Amino acid sequence: MNLGPTELIIILVIVLIVFGAGRLPQVFSSLGKGVKEFREASEGNDTTDVSKTTTTTTTTPVATTPVVTPPVATTPVVTAPTTTTTVSTTTTPDDKIAG
């Protein structure tokens, strides 16, 4: 199975459509890292560097006073009543369009 330049261009166009131009560097970077890790694992060169760092922090509890907000007086909102006017028109056969 040999991929020619035409097939590679078609594959790249499909990848561009699926992932978009903004994410292409991230996609290819992840793909490259995955291929590199696969090659290293298949050759038996598993050089994954795992280092543990433990950090101990001590905190002293601080007494806090609760913040009390006074109630806010609210006034009711009064809206003016709305009226609806319905206008109906009828036409008769005697009405003519001026033209």
C-alpha cells in the first residue's frame, strides 16, 4: 500500500475540515507524540520519566467574622394597564383599487 501525493492531499483536506485550522498544530503534535511513544514502547525503550514531588503545607485556621448584609427594602413595581384596540375593515365589491 503506497500513498501518493494525491492521496496525502485528500487526507490533509479531510483532517482540515474535521479539526479546523486552529487545532491542526495540536492534533499533529499529539499524533507525533503518540507515534514516538509507540515506537519507543515497541522497541522496549520505555523511558517514561515519572518523578514524584510531595509538598507539605500547613495552614493555621483564622477566625472569621460573618458578613451580614442588611435587608433591602423593595417597592412593588406597578405597571399601567394596557388596552387593545381592534379595527376591522370590510370590503365590498363596489370598492375599486385606484390605479
